[in-house]
Amino acid sequence: MTDAAPTSVSAIPAMDALSARATTALLTDKYELTMLQAALADGTAHRHSIFEVFTRRLSRGRRYGVVAGTGRILEALPYFRFADNDLAYLEASGFNQETLDYLRDYKFTGDIDGYAEGETFFPDSPVFQVRSTFAEGCILETLILSILNFDSAIASAASRMTSAAVDRPCLEMGSRRAHEQAAVAAARAAVIGGFVGTSNLEAGMRYGIDTIGTAAHAFTLLHDDELSAFQSQVEALGKDTTLLVDTYDVTQGVINAVKAAGPELGAVRLDSGDLGVLAVEVRHQLDALGATNTKITVTSDLDEHAIAALAAFPVDSYGVGTSLVTGSGAPTSGMVYKLVARSDDEHPMRSVAKYSPNKGSVGGLKNAVRRYNAKGKAVEEVVATGSPEKVSAWAPTDGDARPLMVPLVVGGAVNSRWVGPNGVELAAARHAESRSELPLRARQLSGGDPAIPTTTVNLD
């Protein structure tokens, strides 16, 4: 595991991201606090513990997943505090004084390692590891999983869409199909998955994402005729704007668009009908009118399959909404948060595991690398487990391998390089590189096995 100097939590952006409240502590399932209360009572709350986030299987039809949400967790962590009104509510809910006293002084002081945000992952990849006392780590479960599961689902869907689009840009415009805060998170995750802009202004301001948007059909309907609407938009926004040409008749709409802006018109948008056929017809019409550099962007309930189907048509960019912000059929990543090791009176640290049918876990601290062939393509994910000393020092010596784990929190201090606009930029770059390393079958949209296998090695 590589070293990186942590940065003080004072460098973390103000936490207005998850709610209007100043604290994130009650973004928590009750059973986390009931476990805490029982563990405080029997003395096990302060046992050193290791919690791990992983998924047992990829979402249906997926060949890989994309880690996203790490930066948002790190932004939320310093604000995971129990305010007086939180404690009053918990007291009224039946929690005892010992538990309330612990929560009043709660501050995470442990360590967190994980895959860099934007990294691709596979079944059993140890994408996030929390090392702390049981009490400190237990009550973070819901916060961590709710962010990682949602953001990774959106980033994974976005990656499939941008993969299908190849070199044509994809634009996120799903805010009206999501919870208002989920829309911001989805825009961030979409950019990590390869999207180049968002319609969401809050996401743009908070994370430095380029914002896009011009006019809806309502603007055309507001005016007495389509041409006057287009002329008004061009006067306000310039000739490089995008005009929506399918409010009435597409053919006439293109004529009016070029008449309003001239051949310097930036783009036209198609939002209905047979988009492929219309794109061909509109391309011929634009060229005939001298608007040879005017681009065509398409919207209208697109997903990765629709984008792939439009590959042979003269489309310049895609606007994606509903399918993206709902995970395109996989609204969660299936990640779980499990205790995999803990101390006791006889052992400084011992592995623990769950054996339930189809819901088991592998005990012990983990470290992970990705192996590559001579052509630089990934061939295997190797996850090592065992005693913390052996796992921390483990580095395979045979063949080409890249370490996957990075430090995110050290002694409670968040490494701020992973948060804010810079964190999003790093994550997007990491994803582009990670996806490019996968074998070609990773880009298939049909169901099948993960793009590379995962092998677990026990070092003890």
C-alpha cells in the first residue's frame, strides 16, 4: 500500500452536499447504534476492527464496475458528528446515557484505504477498507454504502454509455428524473464515467463540471412562431447555440434554425422520432443549406444500447437523462460492508468471516493488484488476505502488476486530493486509464463473465 501525506480536515469543502443539516450523523440505520449500545455495554466496542466494502457479483449484464463516491464520503466524514438536537432525538428514541455520551464525542480517528475513485472493480475487489475500533467503524456503514452503491452504479452506467459512444461526447441531463441531491451526485458520477458536461448547475459549481443547456420546447411554444423563438435565442446566446428543431416539423425547424443563425449555427437538437433516420435527413439538409459545420445532438430516453445503435449515423453528441441517473437497469452496485477482522483478548487481530449460503465473505485485511500481459492489457485481479503485517508488506514479484489500494484517511485526517473538483478530475482520469487497460470484451453490452477473473491468495 502506497504512502501519501494526509491533509487536515479543514481543507475539506463545507458540507452542504448531503442535506441542509450541518451534520451527516443521522444518515444512519438504527441497528448501527443499537449494536454500538450493546457493544459499549459488554466491552467489545473498542476492539480494533477492519470493515471491508466489496460486491459478491457484478450487476446483471455488466463486465466491470466503476468505483465512485469515494470523494463524497471523504467530504462527509468530517461532518459525521452528533449535534445536541441529534442526541435529544436519540435519547427520546430510547438510547441510554452511555451511548449518548459516546456519540457526543464521536470523531473518526481510524484509517481508510481503498481503490482510487474511478478505478474499475470486479467481484470480491476490496474497494474500501475501514480500520478503526468497532464502535467508530460500525456506525459509518450506511453513510459509506449509500454513497458508494449509488455513485458506483451511475458511474458504471456512464462508463458503458461513453464506451458505446466511442469518441462522441455524452452530456448528463437527468436532474428532472432524480431526487434533487441525488441529481448532483449522479452528475458527478457521470463525469467520472466519461461524460463531459452536466445540465445541473449545483454540480457544476460544487465540482467544477462544465455545464450545458439552451432551451426546451416551452421556449418555442412561448413565441408566436418557431422562427421568432430561434431568433430570440440566437440574439441572447449567440450563433453557436443549439436550437431544438422538433417542436413542430423537423424539416421546417432546420430551415428556421439556419435562417435564424446562418451557416455558423452551432448545433441542432433532435428529441423525438427515429433519431438515426432523422439524423441522416437533417445532416443532408444542413449541408445543403451551407451549415456544414453545424453539429447534431440527440436526446430522448437514450441508454447505452440506443447509443450503440446510433454509431453508424451522423450524430455528434448524446444527451442522456433518465437511464443514466437510474443506473440503466442497475440502480445499485450490490456493495456490502462486512467485518473481516477484529482483535480480542488473545489475538491482536484475527480474521472473521460470514459463511451464509450465497452471502459469504472472506476474512482478513486485503491488498489487491491487477496483473497485465505483454501488451499491457489486464488479465487478472489478485486479492491477498492474511495477517495485517503480511498483507501490508505484500507485493507480487512475478510478472507485471499494478497496486490498486491507496490511502484515503490516515489517523482520521482526510487526504484532500480526493475531494472537490480536483478529486473529480483525478477520478475521471483514473477511470479513462483503467478502462483502457481492460480487454476488449469488457466493452461488450451483452451479459457474460467479468472482463477479468479475481483470484484470492491467502498469505498465512
